[in-house]
Amino acid sequence: MSVKNIVTMIAVAAVAAVSFAQIPQEIVVDQFGYREQARKIAIGRLPFGAPSVPIDAGPFRVIDVETGDAVFEGNSVLFRNGVVDAASGDIIWHLDFSSVTAPGRYYVTMNGINSYPFNIADGVYNDVLKAAVKTFYYQRAGTAKPAQYAGTEWADDMNFEQDRRTRYFYDSTNAALERDLSGGWFDAGDYNKYTKWTANYITEMMLMYGENPAAFTDDFGIPESGNGIPDILDEAMWGLDWLFRMQNEDGAMLSVQGLAGGYGDRTGSPPSIVTGRSYYGPPNATATFGSVKAFATAARVLGGVTGINASYIDSLRTAALKAWDWGIANPDSIFHNNCGDTWNKHLCPNYDSRGLAAGNQELVDPWDRVENYINAAFALYELTGVDSFLTIFENNLSPLPLYDWGNVMQQYRHDQHTLYMRYLEHPSGSASVKSDMRNRLRIAVARENDFLGAYPSDGYRAFIYDYQWGSNKVKNDYGLTFYKWHIVDQAIDRDEFTAMAAGYLHYIHGVNPFNWVYLTNMNRYGASRSLTTIYHTWFSEDSDRWSITTATSPGPAPGFMPGGPNAGYTRDGQVCSWPGRCQVISIPEGTPPAKRYAETNLGWPVNSWEITENMNAYQLSYIRLLSKFVDWSSPTPPVSVRPGAPAAEQRTAGVRYRMVRRGVQITVKERAEVKIFTLNGAAVSTRNFTGGVHNVSLARLPKGMYIIRMTVDGQRAVLRMSNTM
């Protein structure tokens, strides 16, 4: 068999979640690949619910795609003697091929099962970083997105020009209170803009640039590319320009800007068709102290960048100090947006803000408010060197808790961990306070049920304590903690901790229980199986063009990372008793937490936003970790996957078929069986055919993605297909 046919079969055969009983085993790898000297461990897995457990999987080989030769043979290691992996429910083998270091394209094979192909090269993640950062360009509000930058698939006309005339929410007919609040980023799958969260994003961009400036070049394909300023900083300044507009003359920061455009009713896809008015909310201390951090951090970082105008740095410094003064004078200024329903009326007993944006960015936990306050103080100290800011920071730092069991986003306070590390890295500060911080962090990371204590218990080498809303963000947060742990403990083996951090990237890139890349539309960047849909207003279920990536529709723009598996994911129960819609993405009770995910963008009552919605905060956690592993001195390896084509649309030797509208056409000599499954393995149709040409249609099934498994004249092919093509 030719190497080309081998690679084609790899791309088709290894499809997860068809029906666990029909897939005896898979091998999952980082589908983009591995750096040359990196630890490289593929995962052989017997999925949760499989009918039997082989005790000895035997040897495995690494095959060079170009030559077809085996370049390495090793023995698989049964993880924990065959104990089921708690998060996934899988039986797992580790296949270590770290000694393979020569640049090239490979796949792993064992017992007749092949992994997807992958590259080995030091520059293997370079273009992946570009795609992940560029999602912020697609999230930009108040600008057209010409094909030159967005690509012909996602080009769009001017959107939200009406933001230049944003009205005050509580006096919406008063034109005198209109504000130009254009610009900024859509925060997530909704089109709203939140001051505190935007400030966090700007700060994150500045910090990750400061940690590794070489990772961020000036050629990421945005309008500012080529201006001599790294594109991550250009993107941050796009956000800063909006943040300036949200500041009042007295320094206060407006809390939120709510934009029109509803999900699922064809009013918001693409963004340029939205014509409804935008509204802003009143200022609050949360947004104001958060903005102090962003303005001050940006002034410090940009002050050392060639090409940034000095007057711009001065304006950032002034904005930071004005905001600080207002926050100190109004520390109890609280505003909960989108508040007033029965379930949250206790937060806003004296006002009603329902309909103003979606998520509530106000900080409810008093510790979160303290953290926001001292983050601002420390950023001002880093900028100005004024000791009073450091005193405020140190006096309030020690009491902060390291863990928050009520926070559904992440079980531990990642922002607090990284704040401690920033403080420990700073040359100034109290030796005793720093010693206390180191001790507390060491105790935290050594806990038996978390971090280092629990890391060995995860078969996919990417442990997190719990899978809740935004688990993919938490994965990257854990990875960053391990990567930076030398700041706390200089005696550690940095190579070991770097390998642990990289394991969390590998999880996002395919080393996970679904054998897919948790990023959208990345086939053109080397992935064989990336996500084809997410919950997003632009890429909504009612969009004929952008809902799902198929052979004929582009689907969502590349590089978006969704929230990920959510053990608490629920659909609206009574409504979901209706036949059809909800059954398409059924996740049975008892499904292990790392598998509480379905590839869907269906809105209410399926509520896919709980698992598949993107958010800029998720994206930046991934980008920040990924940026530690790029190498622009090494060329990006060539991509051999056909751009825009999902792996399941490749052709398999021995099975003759072609894609037709909402189905597939097969040519049968003697006998064929075609089964159709939902993405979670539920069988919805079985058909048998004898000789001839036959059409298999999805048109009568509820809209969504399906697995089609065809056994034709003794040969098998597996397809993923949408019934919306």
C-alpha cells in the first residue's frame, strides 16, 4: 500500500465517539506535532464502555510518512496497571517515543491502529500561535474585515458603526448622553463588551509579551502587521483605544457596553448586519480598578517598545492614575449588569439592569474585590516605583485564599498564583512576605488531590481538579503554573516541569479522550481533526455559511478554543423531552467528566454555550501557554492536510463514495451496511444495500453533525457530516 493511502486511511479511520463498542482502541497524539527535543508520549486508549480490556497492548512503532519506514519501535506501558482513568473512563497505555528527534512527518502504529500524522520540528506551533492570536481580529467590533486580512471565507463589511452613538441604559432617549464607544472586542460568543474583562485581556497580552517577546512577531496577518510593532501589542492597543473611550473625565470607568444581535434568530450573523442600538452602563469600582491594572501595565511594557509614541505612554499613565483616584474615592461603587431576574435580584435589589449585556462582570466575592484592588496597586508600583503602592499591595496580599471552592470557572485562584509569581520575580519587596508566599505556594502545589500530588493520576497527562465551565482554560492555567514554577522553587528540574506544562498543550492539540484538536477549523494548519462548530453569534446554528465546517461551507474562523467539557452541563429538562433536537447531542448520565462535551452549536434548550462557547479569557490562557513553545528560528513545517477539508472527508481506498447534498452516495458491488450515529455514539439509523449506486440522506434527521459508518464489500470508511450542507 502506498504511503499516501496509509495517511489517507489514518485521517478517516481514527474517529472518536462513534460507538464505544465498535472502536476497540485508538492512538491519540498532538496533531500539530512535537518540538525536536521535547518529551513525546502518544496515548493508546481503550475507550470508556468498551467490551473488553487487553492487558498487554504490545510494541508500537513510529513510521516516517515520506518513506514508510519504521524509525522507532518501543513497548507500550499500561497506565497504572490498567486502572480506569478517572476523568475519562478510559484504559490507557503510554507510548514514549521521545528519542525520535529528527524533523519530519510521522505517525504511530500499534496492533493495526494508526494515529493521525504529526510533525516533529522546533517551529511546529508557530503558525498555530498566529491563528490563535488572530481570533481577536475576528472578535473586533467597529471595523470591517476585508478578505485581505480575514480571508474570503470570513470577510465582512463594517460592523457596529452605531457604537459611535451609544446611549445610556437608564436614559435611552437622551441623545445628549450619547458616547462614542466604538472599537474593542466581542467578549465571547455574544457581541457585548465588558470593561473589567477587557482590562484583564489587555493585561494578559502585555504580560505574555513581556515574558517572551521573541514569540510575537509583526506578521500575524492583521491590518497593523508590518508596522514595526509586534502584533500582540497592536491587538492590545486596539483594546486600549476602547478602554480610553470608556473612561469619564473624572477617571471613572463605565462598567459595560451592551450590543444588539441575538443568537439563533438570524439577526447577528455576520456582525455587519446588526443595526440595533448599543447601550452603556454606569461606572463601578470593579471596572475602574481593573482598568488601572491594564493602563499601568500597558504603560510599563509599551514604554520599552521601539515605535510607541511617548505621548501615548503618557496618556496611559494619566488614565491609570485618574482611575486609581476615582476608585479610592468610590471603593463601594457596585453595578451588576443584566441583573433583576428572580434568580439574581438579591444582587441588585434597588435597580433593574436586565437586558444590558449578558454575563455579569461585577465581582461578588469580597476577596475578588481585594485582589482587583491590590492588582491595580502592584501594577502602579511596577510603573511608578512609588512605595505607597507596594505597601498597599503587601498589606493586603497575605490574607488572600489560594483556593475558592465556589468559583465554577476554576477551582483554584490562578490569577492569584500568577500575581504571587510576579511579586516574587520583582527585585523589590519584603523578604518575609515573599518567603511566606513561597511557602504557601509550595504547600498548595504539593496537595495530594491537586497539582503535583494528583498530576500522576491523569492518564492524558493534563490533570485538573474538576471539569467545570471553562475547563479548557483551566487546563492551560495549570500548564502555565507548572511552566513558571521555578519562580517559586528554583531547585526543581525545569525540563521536567516544562514537559508537564507541554502536556496541557498536547491535550488541547489532540491528546484527549475525543482525539480531536480543541480549536476550530485548524486543518489548514496541520490538524487532521479539529472542531467544526462552536457556540457563537456569528457562527450560529442558523447560519447557512458559518455554522459548521463542511466541504461546501467555511464554518467558524480558525483558532477559537471553546470552554470544553463541563461536568455540570445541563439542558432544559422538560423542553428537551421533545423528540429530535436535544437527542442529537445526548450525553448520557454517568459519562465521565472529561467526556461531558458534544460538538454542537445549538442554543436553547440545548444550552451548548455551557461547553462550546468561546471566550477571550479562555483564548488568552491558551495563547499565553502556547507562546512559551514557539521558535521562529525554526521553519514552520509544511502542512499536508488539504486546507478547509475535515479529515473525515478524505477518501478511503476500497470504498467508493462521494459527498452529495445532505448525504453520501455509495457504490456497492455485493453488500453494504451504513450506520448513522450522533457525535456521542447514539445510533439513529441502520440501512443495508445490495449491488448498485445508493444515496444515504441525512435530510430527515434534526440539524447537526453525524457520524456515518459505511461497511461496503468488506471495506470500512467513517465520515463526519452535517445535514446543513
